Amino acid sequence: MPYALAQATSRKGRIVAVPSDIGPGTMLYRQDILSKAGLTEADLTATWEGYVQSGVQIKARTGAYLMAHARDLKDILIRVGIAQGDGLYFDANNKVLVNSPRFVRAFELARKVRQNKLDARVGTWSNEWSEGFKRGSLATQISGAWLAGHLNNWLAPATKGLWRAAPLPQGAFAAYGGTFFAIARGAPAANKALAWDLIQHLTLQRDQQLAAFKAHDAFPALTEALNDPFFEEPLPFLVARRRACSGATPPSASQPSACTSKMLLPTK
């Protein structure tokens, strides 16, 4: 994936790591809770402000929280709209970006979530977080597409069929997670050779990339893997949702493509 490879390339043009999987920003939501609240997927995804306002109705009608923690919204929003060549906190010229409109909006919306008591105030990977998924007290979770695999495999497998996947609000794209492999500079030469063989196997073999996706929802970074028929098959945990679109390869590092599963390929 061009943008992932760019992330692993130094300013001097040296590739310092190899991407294995990416984390397309995705909204996962509980269809049963949404129905009980009298809302639709469109209410969640039309605008970011509409997403937060939907949380008010969800809380009033079902008692469920919109999200686990307000910072989850902030963390995804600061990753939306990053300009080509810029990083998360610094631009291409090392100018600090934390006072930019992107950060201001992210914190303002997160504050609105907290002010309206729409978050459960539980941290990611905590026991309370996983219990929220199991007990249905969390209506949505914005994260990388890989979260569906964790929910299915160990976080809340009993909730199979209750979840749906949707794009981020307002047609936004963001990268949230991903895996890179690198070789320690000080490693023994023999170990480096073995490590490089392993890295090539994990990142450049189409079958291996697909196997990781099928088992763990680790979205392939290898573009050759994206034309496999598996991407058009239903994803059982999310009920008849397709995983991705045919030929879903962004034409450049800054121009993403949407996928039919709504697990999207991000810009950065």
C-alpha cells in the first residue's frame, strides 16, 4: 500500500521497515441498540456532529453509551485529513500541528461527548472495555477494521450477528493501526538473514497476507492480495457484510477507495 510504505520510508528515502497490515478507520456499531434507539446507520455517518447527537438519543432511549471513551473520538479525528507528506503532530517542515483546526475540532467534539455524558469513561483494552462489548453497554466503537477480528476471536464472540461495520462519519478516511516489521541494526548477521526471510514471507506472500486477514482481520498491506474473491464473501461476524471492494487499490497515497464492506482503505 503506497501510504504504508511511505510511512516506513525515512526523509533520506531509506525504507526502514516493511508494512504487513493496515488499519483502515472503521465504525463498528450494534444494530440492535441502534434499532431500539430509533436510529439508522445514516444517522451515525452523515456528519461528525450528527454522530455525537445520535449518542444523545441512544443514551436516552437505551441507556447505552455512544462510545467507550471520549478520547477515542479525538484519536480518530486527529488522523483525518492529514496532508500529503505531513505527520500526525508535525508537518513536512517540522512545524507543530497541535494548534491546527484539525486538532481543535477533534478536541471540541470529544469535549461535547464528555459534556453530554455519552462515554463510559473506560480505557481501551481494559476489563471494563471488553465487558462493555459483552454486555451491550457500548453502542459504537471507532477503531481500525482489525477490531472486528478481536471482537469475534476473544473480546465478545457471543455478540456475533449484532455488529455492523460502517464508514467513518462525513466520508472521512483515516489510518488507525497497522503492523510493520523491521530488523534491529545491532542484530547478528545470521539473525538478520533469517529475519529478512521471515519478513518477506509475512509481507510479500499473497497467500500469507490473505491467511492473516481470514484469521485475524489483519487488512493486507500487499495490494496484490486485494483482488482475491474472499473480499467479496460475507463476513459472518458482521452478518452478510462484504469485506472489501473489487480492485480496492488507492491510485495514490492520498486518494483512497471505499470498499463494499465499508471497511475502508485510508489516506494516511
